[in-house]
Amino acid sequence: MIYLDHAATSPVRPEALEAMRPYLTGVFGNPSSRHTAGEAAASALEDARARVARVLGMRPGDVIFTAGGTEANNLAVKGIVLGVLDTDRRHLITSPIEHESILESAAYLERFHGVEVTRVAVDENGRVAPDAVAHALRDDTALVSLGHANNEIGTVQDAAAIAAAVGRVPLHLDAVQSAGWLPLAGLGADAISVAGHKLGAPKGTGALAVRGRVPLEPLLHGGGQERGRRSGTENVAGAMALATALELAEAEREVIAAQVGALTGRFITGVLEAVPQAVATGDPVHRLPGTASFTFAGTSGEAVLLELERRGVISSSGSACAAGSDEPSHVLLACGIAPEVSQTSVRFTFGREPLPEDAPERLAALVADAVGAVSG
């Protein structure tokens, strides 16, 4: 079985498991407790916080540990906008291709808090023009929230140019897909979301880093943990796993990204040559190294997936967070692809694990065989 759905989740790294182990057994104290066991856990938590901050180019005090990327995005969008509502800054800028956790957070703010949301259009490859973001800014803009890299088509935004365009308006980057593949420090973002299970840490781990100058209203209230920004007993073991996986991915990033990017490029070329109706989606240049996304007109994406699985290839039809939906991909629709074609999409996302040298060509042949089996 060849697993090509790493954008949905990746296997846990052995190093991350080992980093967790002491904090599930011997050092099990509550980090808020004022005794030796609690202080040992608190010390580990602060170590993990500092390590995550270094990779993200933030200060340790900026890092808030969460239960994953969805919570991190909710806290960024809702927390930052709600944090300035009393100043009558009620305008949010995002795009129509964002992860559901951003889109639904924006819709919530519209419905219940009267926030006006501008969804800046993307081009046919899913890119947001920095000038378009600048044009959408208003005096009452509270936040610009965009995905650094799209989870379905892999398109990467010019984050540094967007940060320059927004000026002093806070910029939140959803880096759940780009962490470990692209540099995150120095992009000019005021808030960055990451998720552990895309990097080799367990599901249920994540972080939001928010610069201290940005007001943030907590979504979870209680004991005031995480400097009052996210109450609840901290997952110390999960924080250690996240820090370990993020550090390892960052250390390997340049070499692995180049290797995986070359492999993915060969795979894309092979599919386009072998499948007449295949069209690659996303930006051909500005894309994640391991993402290959196609539409196969005249087929059903779900049927192709089943045929691929019969041939030992695991892939997906788009975002795992929209699994089970019969609706066309909102990402592809925003890129101008017709609904009936959008429903033929299949996404292949490669991981960091090495594959045989001839894997791209063999995989392309399997895709051609699977598409041929379901073509009318």
C-alpha cells in the first residue's frame, strides 16, 4: 500500500513518540500545580513553547498550545477580531479558498457579531494578489486571515508581499499545510497556526503563535492557562511531541522539500502524459513540494479513488475536513472550474518517507489504469 494522503494526516514520528513518553508516565504532573511534579511539567511545557517559537520566528510568550489546526484557526480569526470589537473595527479580509475552520469562523462573526467579511478573489491557480488585499483594506479592518498554502491544490501565497501590503493590520497565516515544507520565520505574519498531525506529531496537537501587540479574546474560559488566552489543563506530552516534530521537519526541510518536489514533479508529468483528460490544478510553480492535484473530466473523483485503492494507492478527493460531502470543492469553484469538473478532482500528497526511484512513473501508470477503468 502506498499512502499519498499526507495533507490529511501523516504517521507519527518515532522521535515524537519518545519525546511524549516521559510526560505520560513519570513526569505526569499538572503544570499549574505548585509542587515538584507540577513544576517539572511546567518546565517541559515552557521548553516546548520556546522550541516552537524559534521555528515560527516568534517569542515564547506568543505561543499558545491548542488541540490542533482547527482550534488554532478559530482562535486566530475569532479571538483577534473579537479582541478589537470595542474599537468598532468590524471588518475581516480572507479568501474563498480557505480551510473550513477559517471560512466558518468568518461566517460566525458575520452572523452573531455584525462583522463585515471581504473574500478577496483568487486567480485560476488559487493565488491571492497582494494588491487586491491592499485594495480591500479599510480603516476598520481588524484582521487579514489567509492560508499560507492551500490544503487541496497546494498553491502557496506570497506571504511576505501580502504582509507588506497590509501594513499594520494584523495578518494571520494558516500554516497547517506549509509548516515543515516552507520557511515560516520572517514572513511578517502577526499570527501563525500549525497542526501536529501534518508534521509527525499525534492528532490533537497544534499551536497558534500571536504577537504580543495583537489583542486576543480567549475562546475557552476557565483557569487562565496559556497566559489567560486558552484555559484548560495543558497537554504537556502533546506539546513536547509537536515541538520535536516541528524542529525535525524544519531541520530537514530544505533537503526533503527538494527531493519530494522533484519526485512530485515527475509524477505530475507522468499523469499528464498518460491520462488525456487530466488537468493539473493549483499553481504550477508556487505550490507545496508534495502536492499534486488533478481533475479527470468524464469520471467521478470518488470512483477513481476506489479504483486507486484497489491498486494499492491511498489518495483523496480534497480536504479530509469535507469528507463525505457530495458538493463540488469550494476551492476549485473559486478558481473558476465548473462544478461538474470539480467533482472529478483527486489529490495526491507525498510525505517525507523515501519511495523507490521509479515510484513516480509506476504511480502515474496506476492512475492512468484507474481513470481508464471508470471513464465512460
